[in-house]
Amino acid sequence: MEISHIEHIGIAVPNLEEAIKYYENVLGLKCYKQEVVEDQKVTTAFFKAGDTKIELLEATSPDSTIAKFIEKNGGRGGMHHIAFAIEDGVANALKECEDKGVRLIDKAPRKGADGLQIAFLHPKSTEAVLTELCENPDK
Ligand code: ZN
């Protein structure tokens, strides 16, 4: 697979409004989009830091993976996943990962936030960091 850059860093937050204040008022980044992703049961907020985005994730339901992550983390948020931009396509990358014995969370690309096609690799196969592969279908 061909990775062009870190597309975004996903950060779980217990309170999206509070978290946005920090990113805007302290770091001086601008939240350019908020989006509910129904099938992941999250509300996301996006910032740009150069070519890399920051994706804040707040659970919309107690059975969201983000809610479980925060619960395990003692009620605090924290870094949740790293997402790479894949130049030659997420489907190709998934096939390559599967051939190399990597455990996949998603067997095929699906629609993620911010118009991307995405798939997750299991942290058991990725040195314990939840890893997302992304491609921008409009590019
Ligand atoms: Zn993400």
C-alpha cells in the first residue's frame, strides 16, 4: 500500500463542546465541520493542522465504541486511533493486509466521516494502535 500522509488523528472526548473550546481557544485551530456518523454512534468535529486533521469523537449512545473506550479510560478521553491516507485505495490495502495475516475490523471499505471511504485494522495486529485506512473518493 502507498501511504501519502497521516490523514487524521482520532481523539475520543467525553464532552465535544468543551473539547472544541480547547482546540479553538488554546491551539487556535478552527472547527470546520461537525458530523454525526450514525453507524459508529458518534458525533465528530474536525480541525485542520496542515495536511493532517484532528477528528474529535463524542459518543451518541452508551453502546458506542467511543463510550466504551472512555469508560475503560476512567471517564477520560484520549487518543483513539491514527488514520493514514492511502493513495492506491483502501480495498487494495485491505487485501494486502489480509494476505499478510493482519486482523481486520472491516473486510471492505465503508463510508466514514468527512466523505471518506474507510476501514479499520484491529489493534491486536497493529502494535496496539487502532489504525484506520482512508481514501478520498473525490480525489
Ligand atoms: Zn477516524
